Amino acid sequence: MPINEKLQLSDMLGKKLSNMFGKKLLGKKVQHPIYGKGLVKDSRYMGYEIKVEFENGLHRWVRYNEVKVVDEVVSAPSVSQKPQATLPEKQRILPPKFETQKIEAKKIIERLRLGIPPQDRLEEFTFGREKEIKEIKNWLDDPNTGSLIIEGEYGSGKTHFLEYVYELAINKKWAVSFLEIDPQEVSFYRPWRVYEEIIGSFKFKKGDVVCDFREFLRSVANSSLLNLVKNCQYLYIVLREIRDENDTEELYEWIERKLERWSGMRLPALSTAMNIYCNIISGIGWIARKILGLNGFLILFDECENIEKELYPYHQQKRVRKNIEAFILISNNDERLINEDIVKSGSVCCGEYTGLPYCKTKVLHGEYLPYLSYSPCYVKTLFAFSSSSFPKSFLSLPCIQISKIKDEKTLRRILSKIFMTYKQAYDTRIDESVLPKIFTHLPKDDLRQYIKGAVEALDLCRQYPNEKLEVLLRRGE
């Protein structure tokens, strides 16, 4: 068989396999080596990538072969097998507390072995960011600044810092969403996809429990203040259905934009429909603050370098810029977005003052929904870039720089934390006196490699206790 036919056959088989395995995982509970456990919600690229909703609240597209299925399958006992007797609840033997801590420590070390901090212990494993954390807290407390940029080169810990902000904001009584911009899938040219990701990753804290968007809606529907939501037409319709116990799965999937139509109404898949989605989002922020007593609604956009104009056809570039500008304007409560006149600009209807696109909606009998349903709307937006070449829309926004951690004091604190966790995980007799020697051999210019190197060095010390450390480390270099 000619080589080109072999390659075509191999490619075809690979696509069939990924399609088969990726789609087979839909609805399954899986384990990812970095992000932990989650539920498979969707697939793309013929099943090669799957979308997972992780238990820590993050939504990620990952390759199907990066995860393992962890669904527990309970098989019926065979005829020859006798069912095992179970002890009454009070008689069950539970592992001692130190054993539970040991298991948790091992899970943390396995993540650190990949150079990734544990998702469920972000605050504990965030070092050297005191200045940046203070700036974030000040920004969250400032009612006059709605948008912010975070800029950090690849490997600086930008995404880890965003995940820390996500957890911080939830604990500080904010409703929060976290999404990654992708020019093909989650693009500002496709506002319905951006909205879907925002709602899919939406979390807020109710008491001590972290809840999702559906619980948010139920909490509002049961409030005596429901009639105050009338300005946000889409949400008001949904909330009344929930209050009257007419809520169905189709209703929830429609307001989450998993379905385009419900009861004759649409959430359109149009690049000009940004006014509809911003109207809902600004309503969510206002409801969070005024009805549920939260501080507002924070949206974190990661991978914003993917809005560079080179990644889009020419006819999409203007729409991308305008839709980004819409998020900035609503988070800064620009009151022009409440009642500006709508004018025709070519084939598109736009705001006379802002130039933002408008789309008609059946909810208002063919009229235009304003971008802002309430002012102030208590929405804040944070945009994270890996480069400093921002589009013009961002030039006036405050910016926090995330630089690589290089100071020796912080790096030694990280090593000490890894060492203490490692000792707890393996109950090893490695003495703390080895840390200065390990420190001298670790790479200091790449934090991920530094963390991985620290774990590997401790592995060598544990596995070869009678060998000299210098010899082991030189052997591993």
C-alpha cells in the first residue's frame, strides 16, 4: 500500500476512534490528572475533545484520552456468591484522621508532580502574590471601576491566579463565572456561546454551600421581591414559571442557552444579539445584589489574547470589538445603554451613541432590549491576557501585571510547603536539612519546573535514603 494511502487510513481510523470514545463519554464521571473529577457535558472535533464540568466549578475542553472514567459500576452478585453482610452504621470502622490526611496529602503531591497546584487548596498554595491579591480586593470593593485587565506571560501563573480570584470572589459573596475565550468555539463574535459558558460556569455561595445557576433562579423565584425583576424580561418570564411550579427541564435549558427556543421565544444565535445577552447578564448582577444580598456578579475571561484581529476574518473583526466593548460598558454602568436611540447602519441596527449592534426580540413584541436592564447593574468583568498588546477598547482600563516568581524568599517558602506536604503523604524520615541542597539544584526561571523538580528530588531522597543527596541530584539532572 502506498505511504499516502496508509496515512489516510491511519487518519480515518484515528478520527473514528476519537469520535467513538469521545461521544461514549457523554454523561460519564471522569478523572483528569490536573483538574480532578468532573462530568462530561459535550464533545467536539468528532469526539477528540470533550467538555468537562469539574467539581471545583471550572469548565474545560480536554482531549478524550486525557481522562479516565470513574463511574462506579455495581454488578449484581452471582448465584454462587453470597451477599456480604454490612455492619450497622455505628459499627463501621472509619479510617483514623491521620490516614485521611495522608490520602489528601498524596493527592496534592500527585498534582504538584505535574507542576500544578491543587484546585481545592488554591489559597493554601498561592505564594508571592500579596500585592496582586490586595489590588484585586480593592478593585472588587470599588463601585466606580467595573473592568480590569490582568496581564502575564505564559508560565507566569496567570491562570492559577485567576482560579484563585474565582475562589476568593465566591467566598467574598460574589456570584462568579469563569470562561476561556476561543476564536473557534467561545468567541465574542458568537455572543450566545459566550453567554452559554458564563451561565454554565456560574457559581455563588448560599450559606456554606456553593450553588449553580439553577439554584440561583430558584432562590430568586421564592423571594417576595420577585416583581422587582420586571425590567429583565427574559429572567422575569423564567422566574414566574419557577414560582408557579411550571418549571421544566426545557425551561432551564432554554435560559442556559442549551436550547434556542422555548414556548415560541428565542435566544438567537446571532452576532448582533449582544443586547439580549447583556440585558440578561446585567439583570443577574442586579438580582445578585438587590435580592440575594450578594455583592454582585464577577465574570472572568481567560485567554483574551485570542481576540487578536489576525484570528478572525475581516467581516468579523468589527463585531468582535463591539461585543467586547459592550461588556466593558455594562460593567461601567454606561447609562446610554438604557435608552439610546436605535439607527440603521447598513444592514445592522446600532445604538446612535455607542454604535453597538441591536437585535429585536419577540419578548418585547419585536422591539429592542436595552443592554442594561438596571443601573447600576453590579457586574464586574476581568480580562486576562498573555501579552501586553491590547485592542483599543482596553487601553483605558486599569491593569495588574502578573510576573514570574523569582525572589528567593518566596521560592524557599514554596519548597518548604511542598516538603511538609510530602512528609505527611509518605510519612518519610527525610530531614529538613536537605532543603538548602535541593534548592540549589532547582530551576528558578520556570515555576512549574521548579515545583516538579522539588517533588522529584524528594522522591529520590525517599527511595535512596543511603545515597548522598548531591550524587542523586546530579544523576537526575
